[in-house]
Amino acid sequence: MVQRIEAGSSVALRDGRSVVIRALDEHDRNALDAFGNTLPRNDILYLEDDFSNSEIISRLVNASYAENWRQIVATNDQGEIVAYAAALQLPGWSEHVADIRLIVSPAWRRSGLGRHLAQAIVEAARDLGVSKVIVDMLAAQTAGQAIFSRLGFAVEGQLARHAIDRDGNLHDIVIMSAFVRV
Ligand SMILES: CC(C)(COP(=O)(O)OP(=O)(O)OC[C@H]1O[C@@H](n2cnc3c(N)ncnc32)[C@H](O)[C@@H]1OP(=O)(O)O)[C@@H](O)C(=O)NCCC(=O)NCCS
């Protein structure tokens, strides 16, 4: 049985606020739903996981103990979810690779939380036993690219008009990766 992030760790942010970073659990359905409601329409259009869709929220919460998936959240003093990250181990010949997702609620951005959570989810991916982590995002999402390149990720490729948003517009995506020690 692999080790899991059970206990929350408190993190002080640059703006004086603090959050607890912990594993998502089966009681988080309403909190994750509420988190989805804090995301701007643009984020909802572009994110791979549609946080405005209650079926997707259920799928994520139901997977909170899946062996091939690590999901972590940051919560504020009221216990509200203010950021979410996931590492999903890929199947088959890419079983040594995990795919990372990261999203911070707008009111909590630019305080270092994205960077903290990115570090935590890379650790969680290592805990899955993978040796490579990848993250993909729209080419226009430069903040995410800044975070992951600071963590040592390199751009591995760009796919033209590979993502379609919920308004039907096509976007280029950037794939970044890093090799991690198991
Ligand atoms: C990307 C995202 C997670 C960043 O969260 P955050 O909490 O604001 O990130 P941080 O405060 O840790 O910022 C880290 C660095 O990213 C860069 N950055 C963050 N926001 C930025 C912005 N709006 N414009 C330019 N650079 C930005 C900066 O280099 C920043 O470091 P600095 O504040 O020391 O200059 C957040 O903007 C988000 O959820 N975006 C939508 C989803 C997404 O794009 N996810 C990433 C790929 S999965």
C-alpha cells in the first residue's frame, strides 16, 4: 500500500493568509462544488476538468482513494476549498508517468499558493511510484508555465488547436514534463 497525504500541513502565504494542504476525501463533495462556483467563466471554459459539472465533481470525490490517483486541496480557516491539484497515473506503457492538474481560486492567486500546491502534487506523484510527471495547459496559460518551469519542468511539445473550449473555440496546448526520483 502506497503512502498517502493524510494529515494536513499548514502553509503561510506571502500575503499573510494561511491554508491547510491535505488530501481530498469523500466528505468534500459540497466543498469542491462550492470551489467550482468560485472559478471564473474563462477558467471553466478552458479547464480539462469541468468544475461546474456535478457529475465531474462526483467522479473526482469518488476517486479520492483510487490507487492511481492523488488529489489534494488547500482549505482556508473556514474549511472552504480554495485550490485543487491532482496527479493521475497513466495506464499501459505510460504507467511510469503521472498527469498533473492545478487550479487556484481567483481570490487566492498571486500569493504563492499555486507554487506550494504544485510542489505538493509533484511529491504526491512521486508517492505514486512514477518517474515522470507531465502537465498540459493552454499555450495562453503563462502563469502555470512559469510555476512548472521554476520547478524544473521543460516544454516537451506544443499541439496546435488541440483543445476545444465549451464555446467551441480551438486552442494550442503546451505539454511540460519533468523526471522525478522515485
Ligand atoms: C496557474 C495558477 C494555478 C497560479 O496560481 P497562483 O496561486 O496565482 O500562483 P503563485 O502565486 O504561486 O504564482 C507563482 C508564479 O506564477 C507566475 N504567475 C502567477 N500568476 C501570474 C499571472 N497572472 N501573470 C503572470 N505570471 C503569473 C509568477 O511567476 C508567479 O511568481 P511571482 O508571484 O513570484 O511572480 C492559477 O492562475 C490558476 O489556477 N490558473 C488557471 C488554471 C491553470 O492555468 N492551471 C495551470 C496548469 S494545470
